[in-house]
Amino acid sequence: MKPKLHFKTLTALALSTAMGLASLPATAAFPPAVAGQALPSLAPILEQVTPAVVNISVSGTKVSQQRIPEAFRYFLGPDGPGSQQQTQPFQGLGSGVIIDAKQGYILTNNHVIADADEIQVMLKDGHEYDAKLIGADKSSDIALLQIKAKNLTEIKFADSDKLRVGDFTIAIGNPFGLGQTVTSGIVSALGRTGLQLENLENFIQTDAAINSGNSGGALINLRGELIGINTAILGPNGGNVGIGFAIPANMANNLVQQIIEHGEVRRGVLGVTGQELTADLAKAFDIDVQYGAFINQVTPNSAAEEAGLMAGDIIVSVNNNKIRSFSELRARIGTLGADKKITLGVIRDDKEKRLIATLKPADNNIANASNLHPGLEGAALVSTDNNQGVRIEKVEPRSIAAISGLEEGDIIIGVNKHKVKNLVQLRKLLSEDKATLALNINRGNQHLFLVLR
């Protein structure tokens, strides 16, 4: 039977990734102890970094739509609802990594905290804290939490682009809710894509034994630096077969910095469509390159066109990092952020050249307001182009935002007595946990205040 990929939210105690304790081949084993010397051990590294890995528990209510049978709809009339909502409470477990001790920022997977109403974080020493969701990106399965605590320990990011197959790795997480567990292994492969776990895939593959509850946990190197966030497994019936996947640290860090700076992920767009470079394509173009992203079409007025990219080009690197496939190109571009300047290595007419492109903002760089304040639930926000406020892009009917009086097209220019220029400032002001908030609103030619509680 063909092995299945397992990637579920924790509402069903689904996947989590952390490296399983795998016995290493003899060629990769630690050297034996010499008489009079201490045995090789990972303990000194772990003593420094394990306090930075936390256990996450979540609870919430899932809302689903159930279609109403036609026989019952007859009694509801022609304008009656075609479906009804059902709610079901859930609880789940996962892991997270403290990446900023001063600010209390914790990195985890989006599927760990998706749909959660309450998020609790427990440190290694047993202290527990309520966590606030700062932002998340479903396409890459990244989420950023924050707790208010002192004397935290953080893990520093490694340059995951420098990883090599065969590098030793250590995973730390909370399998099955047993408590913090440490396992080890190696990097089995890099740039894994096409797994259909999420939209943007560029995974580190490990020979890890992966278990439920380790999602969002740390994958570190032998210097104690974060190289990845454990995310998924490949195996029959959810069991371990030694194939696990982690989101590279560089990819996660790019997204986190966007969330911190803008209050959202501001995805950058290159403006190309394409496919994997196959042997047939390489033969047809008479080139010796066997890897890269083949460009079928360049979008008019896009960053790609402005950089000089053309249909038929083959992109083989981004910022001097090798590109193995179009899927990997898509993942790298999709996580770098809008307005980022990048260097593309391109094969054209059997010659390699360098092109400089500045990524343009995606059309959907809109923040979910419910992450900012409960009174804004149901509204979608975006910073104005002139940096003079935050525009209400959309308001869901009968939502809390609509009941509060917000309307599509409103521009928030202040909170209480403070001016608001963009989403970053708005998020900061709303994070101060004040009981009552007065939003200063521009609505067409009107100027008004709306009070949120």
C-alpha cells in the first residue's frame, strides 16, 4: 500500500514533527571515547537550548456547514437557508520555539493554533502563560505568538541555506503530550516540494521519528541554532518510517519579520508562470543544466518583466542559492516579502546571466482584524498607500465589526489620542489591552469616533 502524507490540525491529535531517536550508521557515528576522556554527548548543547522550546495547548470551537436536506427546506420556504452551522469544541497539543526572549515571541506552526480561542504556553520549568496570536500564514504553516514573561531563553536562527545533506540535527518537542523530549538524526534531503501539505513548500527532510504533539518544535544544529520548524511526516497510518519534514529557518524568519514589522505577511510577487525543468525541456533547448525553474510566461508590468526576464529563461538561483524546481522558486519568492530586491541566476541561450528584480506586493496583502482586537472581528484591514491610516477593506455582515459600526472604506487614523499611520502602529496601540478604545475614523467627508469594548 502506498504510504500517505499525514498533515492534520491538532484538533484530531494529528501530526507533529520532531526528530525521532534514530540509530546512526557506523560511518556517521560519534567517535568512541578515549581512555580518560568524557564520552561524546549532546547534553551541553541541550542544557542551553531546551528552555527555549515550549509546550503549547489550545482549545476552541470548530464551525462547520451542514447542508439541509431538500425535504426540510420545503418547510423553510424558497428563501430559507441551504445549510446550517454546527459547532464542535476541540483541544490540541503542540510545540513552539522562543525566538525573542525580550519580546516574548514564540514561533510555531499555523496548524497548531488554527481556530483556537485559547492558547496556553508552558515553559520547561513548568510556568504557564496565556499566549496572544500576533499573526499567522496558512500558506507556509507559520504562526507567531507572544507571552508576557521575564527571564526567557531564546534560540538564535542559523543560516538554513548553508545546510548540507548529512548534517547532524537535534529535534526538541512535546510528543503525545508526554513533556519535553529530545531526539537526533541527520538531514536526509533539502528542497523537498510537491508534497501538497501547504501552498509554499521547500522542506528540509530528516530521518526523524515524528510523533503527534511535536509540530512547531525546534530542529537545531550541533551549535544549538535553529535550522527548521518541524512540521510533517510521510508514513502509513500516521506511523514513523523515518521521513520527516521541517520548514527551513530562513523561510520562517522571513515571514516572522514581516509579521512583526507589518502586522501581516506582505507576500512578494515576481510575476512569472512556469514549470519544472525536465530532461525533455533541457534537450529541446540544447542545454546541459538539469535543474531549475523553466519560465513559460512573464506577466506584463511585473517585477520579472522590469528585471528583463523572458519566456524560455531558466532560473537556477535566487540570491546565489540554488533553485532545484519551479515549486522551490515559488516558495522562496513567496516568503521573501514585498519590495525585496533579489538577484536571479538565469540561463538564456546556454549562457548564465544575473538579473536584479524588486518584488511587487501581492494583491491580497490584507490583515485579519480579529487578530488585533475582538471588537474588530469580521473586518479586513490594509495600510493606506500614503501611510496615512488603515483602511477597512471589508466588513462581514452581522459580524462584531459591523455591530461596532465599522463600514467598508472607513479609514482608521487614530486610537484614543494617538495617530495611526499603518497596521504596525495600529497593532501596537491595540496590544496595550485597554478596556475601552475610541477609533478615530474618516468616512468620506465625515470625521467620527467609534468606541470598542
